[in-house]
Amino acid sequence: MKRGKTKRATAAVLTVFFVTSIASPAAAVDSVLLSALLPGLGQVQDGHYGRGTAFAAAAIISVTGLFATQINYARSSERYNNSKRDYLYYQTAIDNGEVVQIDEVNATYAAMEDGWNDADGDEMWRNVFLGALIGVYALNLVDILLSDPVTGEREQNQTSLEWHGDGLRLVRTIHF
């Protein structure tokens, strides 16, 4: 990932955070701040436990995937750089009159190619997890701004018996 992309993404997230906290009512600012800290906390504070759990789980999975792929990317890059250094050493050895086996050169080149391909794939997955994390944060903030806080009081008639056609129907209402 390029350095400028990280700075732009951070600036975009901070801008969204400040705009949403200004645009929201004063009572909901605490929920927005909690959701900006960890997706799902604001929803849980507002009483939307199912949505809060879903956002928190998605954020934790995205962060875990991001760290794991970053570690794999660093290892693949290191393996590529080590193979590249060895491969370039062969030219120095040849210039100094040393005998170099062509099989060693080809094996080192193959290892260098494998390291490059692995690093390229790891970088792609790292970017996928980063995009997922940014998406979770964005959806989380939009959700917290558009949802109404639950008062904590349960509806009296969550289960009802309704007359339909030639019989009765038992209806159960579940809120998330």
C-alpha cells in the first residue's frame, strides 16, 4: 500500500466522523462516539443488540484478517528480497571470476518469483480486509445515525393471535 493512500483514508474516516457527530442530535453523540471507537458499541448502547453484535463481529474479523495478511505480506516480501539479493550476488560473483552453477541461479530466480507472487497475493488480500474494515465502519456510522434508540421497554404484545380466513395464526414479532 502506498503511503498517501493510508493518509487519505484516515482523513476521510475522520471527516466522516466529525460531520456525523455534528449532524446528529446531542443525545446521539455518545452513541456515535462509541460506534467510532468500535463498531457496534453505539448500537448496543441504543439497545440494538443484534446489529451491535454483527458490526462488532465484522470489525473484529476484518481487523484480524488485516493483521494476519500484513504479517504474511511482510514475510513474503522479506523472502523475495532475500532471494533477489542472492540472485544479484551471482552477477558480482561472475564479475569476480567465480564459478556459478546455472542450477543455483535458476533455483534462486524461481524462489524470487515465488516470493514476488506470494507478496502480490498477500497484498491483495490485505487490501480486501482493509476495504472491509472501512466498509464496516462506514455502515456502522450510517446505521447509528439513521436508527432510533430503543427505550429499553418491551412491547406488551410481542406474541399475538390473529384471525386469518378460516383459522387463527400465532404471530411472534422479533426486533433487532
